[in-house]
Amino acid sequence: MRVAVLREDSCQPKKCMDECREFCPPVRNGQECIVMDAKTGKPHISEALCIGCGICVNKCPHDALIITQLPSELATEMIHRYSMNGFRLFRLPSPSKESVIGILGPNGMGKSTAINILSGQLIPNLGDYDAEEVWLEDAIESLPKGELRDFLNLVLKGEVTISIKPQYVDHLPRVANGPVIDLLTKVDETGTLAENAEKLGISHLLQRDIKQLSGGELQRVAICATLLKEADVYFFDEPSSYLDIHERMRIVKIIQGLAQSKRVIVIEHDLAVLDVLADLVHIVYGEKGAYGIFTPARPTRTAINVYLDGFLPEQNMRIRDKPIKFQSHTERRTEKGATILEWGDITKKLGDFSLSTGKGTVHQGEVVGVVGANGTGKSTLFKMIAGEMEYDEGWITAEAKISYKPQHISVEHDLPVQEWLDAEVGLAWRSGEFQVSVVRAMGVDTLLAKRANKLSGGELQAVSIVICLAREADLYLLDEPSAHLDANARMECAKAIRRTMEANEKSAFVIDHDVYFIDILADSLLVFEGEGGKHGRAEGPFHLKEGMNRFLKAVGVTFRRDHDSSRPRINKEGSRKDREQRASGDFYSFER
């Protein structure tokens, strides 16, 4: 089955010479394989007449076309198609009673489309994109008998109520204002506002204005609002974003408790959280913006290992060029280069909050992971190192040249990404090695024609990381670079940062809450302790294992290594492995 997709955002008919049509062999032979729209000037491609030569794809100056082949059996499993050359979705995940169903896959594969269909907000057209009327009954009849068909029948009869936590919680202040308690009171259908606010640790935020909340606070408010609705099915789209590991483990327990009586579906890119949270996982694969295919549900451990390996054995399908491997930490070089930065006995007071540090040193080629609870001063220390904020006491050596990517990124201009990169870093991003190891690895090469103010959260994050790493500097500061990135992009980002530091003998500080991300990139760990919003103390850098043991002991979580993939896995609280590791003080095991 041939699939021809037009990336609408990338197609710029005013800046091309209709190369796709002019060089198309069927068109040259008199067949209307590609017809230019009279109003928009954009091409319509006939999949029936297309011979799959790929000439139009290669000739398009804006990389706006995708032509690919899919197994013919998928033709009967198409759930929805947006237009003639638009995105299409194959198969759906299935909500299951008394289970947490996870969805794992890259952004742009149709996860949000699937949720809209399952919630009844979008009626699937089964590929008939120009049908005048679409009926849910027809879609249900096309599905095999089973849990998914039964569920959609309940949706059709209006016997299912849905509660959805959206992905981008930072958009919440745009649609709501006033005190948090006003918003939560409006949606409280269960009469459990006080109880859920206490569980989520937001009782002290109830009188605060929504516009004053941090990303982590907005996330917990959004989760609380979702829980307060009386529903049969709960969808949580990236519930761990902006949360520290303490808060992530709290969310895991809350969602698992909810699943004892409700159907729950979770989209989650933190694989450590997904591993401990979900009972079954659907992998979704495909090509971003072109098509997405849901696989049948697998046990969580199997699904994550298959995803990391990049090969789906049942489908005989490779979804990644090469597997993501977790390196044995004994394989990393232990010698230290020249000193890049030193600091000592820093203190800073901001209102009621106080930050202090011990003495620390960062060396050439070293990547330092920065971990700790939200509100303990991690971003504040970055700002002081970058020279954006003065410290009260202590010292920081000033010789190192700094490149800084802040936590929150906003773009007001509408420059195409290519012009934005040129304006920020000149030609540095165009060099061959950097193109391969960073630009392409982060997927930014496909965004060059897209305007900056039209980028999604994940795309904006990727471009900002590229800009940070392309600058000429001695020390790179990256504040939560994994936020909004999907699981695959996170792993590629971690490897890109590490490769850049090793190849150029530079150093990096990276704040992040994703343990997989930190495990792949960090040599050492700077640990923040204290109480969020009140006081924080930075200790280290420690060797990675020592730092993780110190950090996780405070969190009360132990990690083991997966026998097959060597990835870190959270131990179930009270399990034999958990008890053994706590007793030995080995909270972060390097052993399989």
C-alpha cells in the first residue's frame, strides 16, 4: 500500500517552481499523478497513479513530501485519515478495566488523535476522508469483537464519561485565571477537592493565582482537576512533565489507585515512570506527520525493551536504525581533564528561600547531571554561573565561556528555523559532524522551513538545544532539556550532548528529572537537598553511583538493572530486591 503525505506546514508554493510536478515521471507521461491546487498552489498526489520513484521527494526544496510503502494488510485497519495526502492512523489502543494502559511512541504518531477517537470527540472515517457524513456505528462494525469494540459501543450509547489531562499544562494560564481553588471548585464533581489537593501536595497553592504557578505546580493542578471529574475513563497525557522524582512517584501511586476502579490510559515518555506505572503498553510507530500504527498491547517490561531495541518481532518491523543501549558505567573514561569551572560556599537569598553550596569542580570532557526536588535552587545556581544573577557570598571562577539554555523557552519572532539558527550561531550548526551528531539526531533538519512561532513544545526544545550546543563555549548549561521531548528524542538528546562534550573536550551541567536521561549522559552528579521553596543545598559533584545513592536514599526509591537491556528500573516498594538494596545501601545498582 503506497502512502503519499504532504507536510502542509513545510510546503511553500510561493518559494518553489513546482518541482514535485515538473519532475514526476507519470505527469511527464500525461497522467495526472500530481495536480496543483488552484487556491493554495499546493500539490495533490494520487497514490493510485504514483509509481513510488521518490523523485518528487528528493526534488522538493522544502522537504514537504513523504512517499512510502506500508503492508497491504493495513489497508483494512485504517482508523482515520485527515485528507487526501494527510496524516492517517492505523489501529487503536484498547482501554482495559482495572488496568493502567500505557502508550509509548514518538510525538506526531497520532496518540492525540487516538485519544480524541476513544473519548468520542472525533468520529473515525476509516480512511474515507471526504465522506459527507461519518457514523461511529460503521467504524465499530469494522473492528473485530473484543474489548475495544465493546468500549466504543459504550461510547456510541453515551454510557462512557471521559476525563482528560492535556499534554501542555503550561497553556493553562491562557484559558483560566484567578485563584486555583476557583478552577478546581468548578470541575469538582466528586466532592473530593480537599482530599485530592492534599494527596497531590497543592493545598498551599489553592489561594494562589493560576498565572503565578510554576510548570510543576500547573501539572499537579491539572492532574487534580482531572481526578475531580466523575468519569469512567481517565486519560493522562504526559503526567510527569515538570515534576521531580518525588512527585513522579506520588503520581504513580495516585494513578494506580485510580485504576483499581476505573479505566486509565497514560501517554508517558519517562520510561522509568512508565515501567512502574503501566500494566500493559501499546507501542505506536510510523513516520512523524505521515502515519501512525498502534501495536497490540504487550507487558510493560517487554514493550519497553522492544522499543529500545527498535525491532518489533511480531510485525517483523524495524522502527529505529539502531538500538538504544545503556552503557556499562565501567566502560566510561575515568581520567579527568583540565579544570573548567570551580565554585565554593555560595549563598543566595530570594525572599523566603535560601540557597547554599559546598565546594565543587568541573573538568574538561565531564558531563554533570544535576538532580533534586523542585524549588531547591537548581535553576538559580545555573543563572548565577551564567552571570544572569548575582550571588550574595562565595565565589565562582569567571574564566569559562558559558552557553546557557534556560528551563522556560518562549519565541516571539516568526523567522524560519534555518534563519533563526543562522542568526543565533552563524554557520556553526552547518558543519558536517555537528549536522550528523546533533542537528539530524534531534530531528531539527526537518524543521528548517518551519516558522519559530509555529513550533510545538518538543520542536522548540530541540531547536533550543541545538542553538545551545552550537555556540562556542567551555561550559554548557542545559536546564531540563528533556521536557516535551518524546522517549526516543530524549535518548538521542542525551547521546548528542555527551558526544559533543567528548568530541570537543568541553563540559556540561544538565538539570533533569528523567533517570534514564541522566544515566545515559552523566559522568557525575550534583545533588540538591533541602525543602522546595524554603531552602536548598548543593553538594558534589559526586561519582554517578555515589550521587545517585545519596539522592535516591532521600527519595526512598531503589533502582535495579534490567537483565536484557541494562536500563535502570524502579523496584516495587517492599519487594525482595527493594529490601535487599536498601539494606546494603545500594539504591542505584549498576549490576544486572
